[in-house]
Amino acid sequence: MGGFFGTVSRVGCVTDLFYGTDYNSHLGTKRGGLATYSEEQGFIRSIHNLESSYFRTKFESDLDKFKGNAGIGIISDTDAQPIVINSHLGRFAIVTVAKIVNLKELEEDLLSQHMHFAELSSSNTNQTELIALLIIQGKTFTEGIENVYKHIKGSCSMLLLTEDGIIAARDRWGRTPVVIGKKEGAYAATSESSSFPNLDYEIEKYLGPGEIVHLRADGMTQLRKPDEGMQICSFLWVYYGFPTSCYEGRNVEEVRFTSGMKMGQKDTSEVDCACGIPDSGVGMALGYAEGKGVPYHRAISKYTPTWPRSFTPSNQEMRSLVAKMKLIPNRAMLDGKRLLFCDDSIVRGTQLRDNVKVLYECGAKEVHMRIACPPLIYACPFVGFTASKNALELITRRIIKELEGDENKNLEKYATTGSPEYEKMVSIIAERFGLSSLKFNTLETLIEAIGLPKCQVCTHCFDGSSHF
């Protein structure tokens, strides 16, 4: 995952840059970076590893060295960023939120053109540097960014800090968001609009797919018009997005609440209360409780000071530990109750298995589970947000392999709500984890809650639909 923030102002930008970037911390846990530009000191950059600490604690001691009225920052789960480049286009720093599926192919092509890669990470090419090399093949920044759009498979949104402001560019299919904010004497661009309110920015514009803009302190200039086709990631609203963020004008918490309410209105299960699995299941559970007409109880709480999101560690043992340790059940609210829990998704099943076991141990009479999205059937080839590196990490694919002897067989049937194959798969998941009942949201209800046309929303992980 990853998220960025950039700002250009008539006055010093460092405070806004620091806090604006920090407000993207829920999107990554591996690396953070900042870069500023001033005429007196040029580009100043710092990158820190975030795996053992948080962004603020790593960068607070660095802040005094940053100077200038323009800067960009990144929270990343991929490469060390920002990259600073000197080229025929001028000097610039770049941060990206990207997933490049054809990285090796592009790397070989650039090496054949006698280019070189300086920013190797664990002997692998830094994809942000590769994107920078594609950009400098253009005669202008705009032409260079269009060159990125032309050559990469996957997605790439980016911010470029130049000697004349910031260039913000959204992925060609709009799979990841870029939001522009404005206040007196300043502009900002970010992945998460939740960066804006406490810094006094108002949302000025949602960049369209492939749109490129140039931000200066006194104005915004469009360098490339948006493309018509959009495939924004639906999982932004299901899981990744912070509750106060908006994409395409649709608020994350509102979508989760509406989705839960629609499920609650249709659900016939008899339960004593609805509960949310923190954090991303809470909004859905509040909506479910209203739609179902049952109280919302906080029967499980997240210990927020120290535990990151559960799938971010790279090894399964640590993921399992985090999934267990971050959530603390409240026996007083569980004992003897018929409980319905709402959660964002089931990926591997690690967290669900551990949670349900603990709930019963704490005296729960029944444990029902409602999931905000359809079953995850396909690994994502488009954005770097996916929790699964291959299909067999998905519990659905493992069950399909058990039933069919081949994890790739009859996928369309298993992805179709209500089909015999779908019902069998869901019943096995429910039985395997000891659930009293398990229901997934339908794709139709999710799209209705998001409020955008289906053709504008990427649902590949649910139904295998593809747009390249």
C-alpha cells in the first residue's frame, strides 16, 4: 500500500507537509520519506524505515533541516522514496503509489538503452526510480508522464516536486485517488482527503483518470485532461480508506454505513446486538444495527497505541500475532449473547479463525459474521494494495482447490452470489470457523452503496473483471 501528500505555499510548508504525510500512515508501515525544495538550499530529502516505529517519531527530529515553500511526502510499503533526479527536464523529486506488473520487462528495456539504476533495494530495482527514468524520456514532464502511462502494466499515481511547484498525476485508469486541496495561499495534493481538515484545506478537485495538474502557491494549471474510462479500486471504501476520506465525492464512512444498513434490512437472523471488528468493520456494523433494528455493542476493542493493521507484516507468523494481539475481547459484553459481527473482508482467514475462537471462549452463545464485500476470489494485478501475493493465499481459492482439485476451476460460478458453488464455499468457511452464520455483501449492494456506475469501479478481486 502507500499514500502521498504534497503542498506548495507562499509561506513555509514543512508543518503542513509533516502532518499531511502522517495522515497517510494507515496506508503503509514500511518506509516514509519527505523532500522539500527552496532556492537557497535546493532539494532536501530524508527516508526512514517505519517497520519498528511510526512516521512521526522517525521524522520529528529531522524537521529542522527541511526548508522551503514546497514539499512532497510518502508513506510506502514498496520502495525507498522520494527519489531525487537531475535531468534535461530539470531537477525534481518524485514519489509514487504504484504497482508495476511488467517491472522486469521495462527494466531490461531501459538497460538496453544504456540507462542504469542506482536505487537498488535488496538487489531489486526501485520502481519509483524506473518511473523517473520513463519520465525523463519525454521532452516535457507531461510527455514523460504519458510515457509512463503508455508503458506500465498495473497502476501509477505520482507527485513530482520541481523547481517550479508540484506536478500531480493520477493513474491512467484512476485506480488510486489523487485529491487536490486549497486554502489561502496554498495548494495540496494527497491520496487521502482526511489529510485536509485539520490543516485547513478544502477539497478543490478530484483528479480524473490520467489527469495531470501543475500546482503553484497561487494557482492550479491543467497539463493533461482526464481520460473518460475509470476503474477506481472498490476496496478503498471497503477497507483501506480512512473513515473521513472521500474519493470521487463518496465518503468512506458513509459507504460503509450504507452498505451495512442495506445488509441489516434484508437479514433474517435473530441476534441480540451488532458489533464491528475494529477499525474498518465499525462503520458497517453501525449501519447494520440501524438497518436491522438491534443495538450496537462494542464487544471487542482494538488496542490502538502500538498495533498496526493485521496483514502488513511480510511473514504469516507475525501477521497471526498482530491479528491476535491488537484486538481485545470484552467478556462482560460477550457472555451469553447472540452476537453479529461485521468485518471488511476475509482474505486468508487468519484473523477470523482466531477471533471466533476467542469469542466463544469468552462466553458468546452464537457468533454470526457479515462481510462488507463479496468473497475475494482473484488476486489483484492492478494496485499495490492487495494483501495476497498469489491466489492460494486466499481462503476461497484453497477451498475451491479442495472441491475441484484445481484452484482455477469454475471461478465464475464461485464468484456468483447464490450459485450452488458459491453457497457451498460460504458454508465451508462458516463451518471451518465455527460461525453460527456467514453472509457476504453482494456486489450489487456494494456498488449501490458506493454510488458510482459499476463501469467506473474496479471489482476484479470479486468477479475477475479486467481493464488494462
